[in-house]
Amino acid sequence: MADTPAPPRRSAVDAALLLTLLAFAATSLLFDRAAALDWIGPDTADPFGRALYHYAVRFDPLVAQNPLFLRVMSGLSAFVFGPFYLWAAAALRRGDARLHRAALIYMVAMEYSMIVHIAVELWGELPPPDLLVFTLVYAPYCILPVALWRRTRPAAAR
């Protein structure tokens, strides 16, 4: 009778990472898809594009304008990061060692894109009117990549 490996150790950090990955998958696949396809507006047929528009006109005017660079970034989020979040959530749950290298690549890509996005938001022509809301919306996208990478490091590296 072969020994089966013990299931990976679970923690509150794992639960928080898992829930965040699933939430990010939903926002990527629903809202970022609408932005990538330029379906943002008060009269668009896409309900997520309408919701994003109403959020944006109040809190994030750059998103309401949806310039080309942001549509490209939204497309990457919707069609690359969205599926990655689902895979990463499953890999985290399984304790898949491949997640560490994938998390490193994700961290570098996401931090780079967040620096570009935040810099354009803060110092561009359409700064956010409410910095608290802006920070609450974008901070998790800066924190999760680092937290996921740190959590998936081999035990000897911790």
C-alpha cells in the first residue's frame, strides 16, 4: 500500500490569498474584459461596462476615458491574468510547487503594470478625485503579487 502525500498545510494567509485570487479572477474576467473590449459607458449593453463606467466617472476618470494603453492593460488582465488567477487558486489549494515560479513572473509583471498605471493616474491629465478610494482599489493589486510569491517560497527559503 503506497503512502499518499499529506495535504498541504492550510493557514489564514492561504485562505485570504485564495479568496483574493478568486475575487481578482472575477474582476479580470468581468470588468477588465469590458474595458479591454471598450464596452465602458452609460448605455453599453454590457452590465459590467455600465457598472465600471458609473464607478469611473465618480472615482477614476482615467478609466472612464479608457485610453488605448489602458485597454491593452485591461486585455492582459482579462485574458492572461484572469485565467492565471484561477490556475493559481487551484495550485495554491493543491500545494503545487510550480506556483512559486509562476508567482514570481506574475509579481514582476503586475508590479510593473501597476507602477505605470498608478503613475499615469496620479501625474497624468485625469488624476483620481478621491485618493482614499483610489488607494483602496489599487493597493490589493500591489500587495497580492508579493504576498503570493512570499507564501509560495520553498520552506528552506523562508
